Amino acid sequence: MSETSSNNGARPVGSGAKLVYVSSVVLLCAWVIVPIYFLLINTLSSPETVNSFPKSFFPEFDFGSLHFFAEFSGMITALKNSITVALLTMTMSILIGAPAGYALSRFDFVGKNLFRLLILLTRAFPLPLLALPLAVMFIQTGLDDTTFGLSLVHTTLAIPFSVLITFSLFSGIPLELEEAAWTLGCTRLSAFRKVVLPLILPGITASAIFAFVISWNEVFAAAVLTIENRTLTAFLLQNLGTSPLHLKFAGGFILVMPALIFIFAVRKYLFAMWGIANR
Amino acid sequence: MSSRILPYFLISPVVIFLLAFFIYPFVLVSQQAFQGDSGAWTLSNFQDVISYWKFPISLRNTLLLAVAVVPIQLSLALLMATMVSRMNKGRDLILYVWTIPLGISDLAAGIIWLAIFEQSGFLNSMLSGLGLIERPMNLLSYQSPVIVFTAIALAEIWRATAIMLVILVAGIGLIPKEYYEAADVFGASKWKQFIRITFPLLRPSLQTALVLRVILAFEIFAVVAALGGTLFPVLMGETYAYQFDLLNSGAAAAIALIILGISIAFTMVILRVLRVPKGASI
């Protein structure tokens, strides 16, 4: 179930109803896009314009705010930290989550339901709160204030998703394909590498991207667990009270940018992660 | 490796990981919450937290936000999901646009709505452009708690409706279209089809969507920090303040457990109210 099909088909509707329908679709699109456009205007305006009144509704394509952002002490380091943590999270959540997704889709084993329950339980839980006790544990183990320590917490956030997505992806590939490879002399491992992996790779990429976004966007745990090595979200949060408007807006824009691209890249798989959880 | 051991081998990394970073910290946080400075078991952390003057306010604010935001998100997501399900042309594009906020962090969403609501922001610019006001008003101040609340609620609705939309669209996709064809044959109106077919069959998805959304609603933090700052205290913000400004991790753990308790209680209620009768799933 990688894509849900439109189930009702087209129905004949009156032109009045159609007008209402089309205009509500347009309105709802505007509701999503216009606020982002406002942020874009502020980002592409000089700091003076950002702090002046009234605002123009068109960007002046001045890179002063972005330049200020890049020059702001600690900001580039924070950006680098964010990327490092997100990449670590992405790698770990796939390496750890995908085998479990494969096991869920291919085997019946004692404790399978218990395992699924554990996975679902993590989603019914305000996970970032667990950063509080981990702060103590990390100080004891020397993981405090490191990108690796934070990425461990972010991986915990991302694992339920990567297990569920890979489970649904593996379920979409018939076991017969693998069995055919076994009869042709492949071992389980080589059959997986030569037959399943190529088919699954795009989906795995999408799931990895999703893990990246989860980590990139996370605020609370990042703010609790890092002090010197702030990530971008934690850095912006810490400086919310003191930083000038143009810095906030440029920072916000940098946070939003990857989201736009990533959601576009994973759009086909968005439904696989939830469709499976419905049954 | 035999296929008896193999599945356990494959799931062991996840199990170990969740034991270390999910179950164990949960035990730790409970311990922290119920232990005093001397290490003895006590409820004093909870007493401290609850008797603090900000606690009732932040509890009320958090609940109010959830009550205001979640029903609107649910109706909006249901509306969008039904609209998308009838769409043929441009469905992918529209869905992409509507799910963009899914990838946007709460902090970024707060900053986006700050661009609209701050004193020299776009709302004031629009109002003055229309000649409704002469000078820009300070919208996000302690003198206008209603506007602060509205701004935070709007940002939350804007950001987090997408996650419900995705779950509901996936759920609608699972409903066999024969049901609708049959309903058409018997002359049921579109509204009746929605009430009698879509809504009941969508119950498992509604359950998932609501549980997830309500839990996230109690975790609200960065949107509030960006828009309201200290004007609008919420539970998660108090947890952060205890940990960092007051350096009282026992109290922070106690609030964390209170948030957890509320989340679990609401999850139970939702599961109970929307329970799916056995054998009635598709």
C-alpha cells in the first residue's frame, strides 16, 4: 500500500457546487502557502526593512538578513551540528529499524505482537520528555553535549517510523521473488541483496529522509541535551528572547527550506507509514 | 542461521535501543520525580510543582489550547481528506501543498506566525493598508491575551493539521468503493454517505489521528516560546524552566510525569470512545 487511490471517482456536480469546491481547494492551498511566503519576504529583505512598518508584500531580494544570519556568532556551528545529528539519526534509524521491519513482514514468531505493541507504545508517548533523565545518564557516560548523544535520542524518535515504513515496504514485495532466488542458488543474504534491496531502495531513501526531518526539526530534547554544541533549533530557541527579528526570520527560513524539499521527495511514501498503522 | 532465531536476531537492535533509550529513561524519570534530595521516597516534588502559582495557569493554558485546536484540526482534516478523495486531476499537487507543514518544525511554525503577528508584521501592515488602524498595534503583549492565544492556536492549526490529513487520507483509501456505489444505487445523498459509510469505517484512522494529535498537543512548547514567550505559560515550557532556570530536575521530572499522566488518560478516553467493535474492521 504505497499509494491510496481515489475511491469515489468523479461525480457529476452542479456548477455552483463545483465553484464552491474549487474555491475552497484554492483557499486551503493559500492558507498553507501564504504564511510561508511572508517568511520568505522577510528573509529576502534587508534587516532595516524587516524592522520597518508597513511591510511590503513583495520581497526586495536583499540578502542582508541572510548575511547577518551567516555572520552571527555560533550560527554556522549550530547549522553544522544540526546536519551532523540529522545524518547520524538517519543512518542509525535505518540500520536499526529496517531489519526489524523485514522480520515483521517475513516471519511469524513468538512475541511478535508484543514487539509491535512496544513500537506503537513509543508513539503514544511524549518522547522528548525522556531527554530529562537522559541528561543525567549522558553526563555519567560522557555523552553529554555531544552530537552523538543527541542523535541517540532522535533515533529513538525516528525508529518507530522507520520500522513501520520498512515493514510496509517489505510487505509489498512478494515472498515468491525471494523464494525463486533461493531455488536458483542464492542464500538468504544474497537473495536479499540482489532481489529485495534494489526494489526497496527508493522506499528506504524516503524513510531515511523522514528520519532526517524528524531530527532536524526536534527542539525540546536538543535544547535539554546540548549546551555548547547547540543544534540550530536549540540555538534559535535559546536566543528567541534576545535576537533581532531579522535573525529569527532568516533562521526560521533555513529551518523550513529542507522541509519543503523533503516532503516533496517522500510524498509517495507518506501514506504507507500511516496506512499500515490503521489495521 | 535458522529461521527460528533469525527474526529475533533482526529485531534485537530495536529492542535493545528502545530498552536503553525509552524504557530505562522512563524508569529513571519516575525515580527522579518520586525522590527527594536525600534519595528517600517522597511526594514533595509533586507538592512543590503543583503549589507553584504558575502551575494552574500553565495547566489551564495547555488544556485550553488542546480543546480549541484539536477539534478544528479534526474537522479541517476530514474536510480536506474528503475533498482530496474526489479529486482526479492535480490530486498529487494539492496533497503535496497541504502536507508541506508536516515537515515544518514547531519552532519554525512559531517564527512564521511571528512574521504575521509581530508589531511591524503583516497583519498590522494589512490592517493599516485597509485604513483600519493608524499605527501598528502591539498584538503580542500581556494586554491582549486573547490575541496571543489566537496566534498560538492558529500556528498550531496551520502546522499540525497535515499529520491528521495524511492518516485520514490513508484511511479513506482503505474503504472499498463498492460501498459508495451501492449507496448511489439506493439514492443516498453525499452527506448521508459521509455520515453512514465514511465516518464509521474511518473510526480506526480517527483513533490513530486523535491519539497522536492529542499527545502532541500536550507537548506544545516551541510555538508558544516563539509567539508568546513568558506571556503564555504551558506545561512543557514549565518543565524546561525547572530544568534550566531553576535547576530543579526533581520538579522537572514531576511535571514530565504529570504531562505523561494526562496524555495516557486522554489516550484511554479516545480509545474507549472510538473503539472499533471486534470483527467490524474492513
